[in-house]
Amino acid sequence: MSTTVENLQSKLISYRRELHENPELGFKEYETTKRIRQWLEDAGITILDYPLETGLVAEIKGDQDGPTIALRADIDALPILEQSGVEFSSKNEGIMHACGHDFHTSSMIGAAILLQSRRSEIKGTVRIIFQPAEEIAQGAVYVAERGVLEGVSAIFGMHNKPELPVGTIGVRSGSLMASVDRFELDIIGVGGHAGIPNDAIDPIVIASQIVSAFQSIVSRNMNPFHNIVVSVTKLQAGNTWNVIPEKAELEGTVRTFQEETREVIGERMRALAEGIAESFGARAEFRWYPYLPVVDNDDRFAEIAKEAAEVAGYKAVEAEQVPAGEDFAFYQTKIPGFFVWMGVDGPKAWHHPEFKLKEEALEVAANYFTELSILALNKPELLK
């Protein structure tokens, strides 16, 4: 097993529970930031001076010179009413750490403490980013715009995985989490009497055909070996039973694991919607909102990601892809990065009001990222 410090697990449980009781939403993590700062300062860990309103960056310099790598933890919570039943449930009604960011934060504080105790083994510098606003997909961009990635050769991160047992780390090269994009579509027809539809242009009929046609893009226009989800999640039109409305409004999301697919599917959807609407004499107004890129793990780090698990005494397994998004992906558009699953053996999925996890995983994650950092810095050829 890897080196530990006295009472680390009990410390991390205490930190995690305090964060869990006091969750804050994206860009409002003021008290969360104060707590993280205090715990790091208590451990004698250097905090860098970046212009961040919430979130902060710590740094551990090794006794030997070398490159700089980064570890990342997200610190924000979700607007969910907690129903987990744990004794340390949220005190902020309607806000909950239902995605385990309290776990991520506490674990990375643990990694900072362990790395501080093993400076003699570190050939370079480890920068630890405690990032705000992941849940609203703005925190990584915010952090990067303030210069936090300058001089950083690679970045590593994780997400807890309730489906994996404690002590298991999911590792996968290439795409791990999907890109996330949003679309809106208005179909403008001609309103009229429900009993005299020939005098109207019914946007509901047109919208229904477009919903079905969108699925044919996936099955007939895209590479059959690519992973794509097109979901229409809103179709709203009309306000009474005997009137054909003038307009139908649609909204939804597209997920894919391939950037080349992501680059074209929005325009295919636009062309299809406009073509179908025009064929009925209506008009389509399509709007596309790029949200998150693919979490795309750099192949060069796959072996040390597995090796770190073995050195720490844990088990590395092939990670399954998940069509959820993660703003860690923005970092990977700037510098090489690798993202893993951390097993927490929880009964419910992310964003569920009964989300829970096993706290034994705190020390596992802290040990893992300590070993991963030391291994990465011992292989500077990977960081060029």
C-alpha cells in the first residue's frame, strides 16, 4: 500500500461531511472555498494567488525540479432536495451534493496532504485545482481564462462511479464521456380552427414529423460505429382543444463521443427541420448551443493510470463510456489530460436525491492520485 499520514481517513470523512452539510451552487461556493482554504493551510500547503471569486488552486513543489502537472476537483452542488437520509444531510434546503463533488474535493485535499508528505519523491510540481461551477459547465473555462493552466503539462481528474466497488478504478483511453449540446426549434405555421385544418398550417403535425425524422439522422446519416443520442425533451404548442396554434416549440439535447460527428449533426438537424417545415408551407427556426466537448483521454497516460492503481494496491478495470457530460473536457482542449472513474459503491446514480457513497473510497482516491502524480512526474517523456 502507498504511504499515508496519521488519521488521514478520519480527516477526509470529516471534511466530506462538512461539505455535504453545507452545499453551494456554481459560482456561489464562497463558504466551500473558505473551508478548503483553511484545511489546506492547516496542512501547510501553499495556495496560489489567482483571481478566482470561488474555488482555489494549491501547489506542492517537489524537492527535485521538473514539469508541472495538475489534479482537478470540482466543488459545486446541485439544486436538488436531499432525500438520502444520512445524518449529515444538507442544511441548505433544495441544494445537495448529489453528484459527489464533496467526495472529489475531500479526496483531492487528501492527495495534497499525502503529496506534501512525499515531496522528496516528486520530480516537479503538482498543482491542484479546486474548480467551481462544473454543474453549469462554466467552471473549467473560468479557471483556464485566469491562467491556472499556464505552465501545466498535463491534467488528471476523476468522477466517482456508484456502479464500481470501492478500490476499483475505471481506466479508458479515448472518449469516456459524451459531448453535450442543446438545440431549440420553433415551427411557425398558420393558426386556425381545429375543425377546418385545411385553412391552417398545423405546426404540431410538422413538429411530430420532425421529431421522428431526427432519429433517421442517427440511423441513416451518421457512421453506424459512432455513438449518438438525439433526444427531444420538450414539445410545446397550443393552449386549448379546438384551436390549431400558430407555433410549436421544441427543445432537446444531442450526445456523441466523436467530435467529427458533433461537428456535422447540428447542421443536418437544421437542414432536415427546415426542409420538412418548408414542404408544409411553414417556417423552421433552429438554434444550436454548443455546451461541452467530449472527455477524450490521452492514450499516453493509460498505462500509468493503470500502474498507479496497482502501486496503491487497488484494481484497474476498463472504464465504461457514459453519455453524460463533464467540463473537465475543456481542459483537454487546452492540454493533454486523463479522467478516471473512482469506485464508491453507491446505491443510486448521480443527481438522484438519495445519492450516497461509501466513504472508504476517500482514502482510496487520495492514495491513487498521489501515486499517479509521482509516476507521471517520474516519466517526463510523457509530459512533452
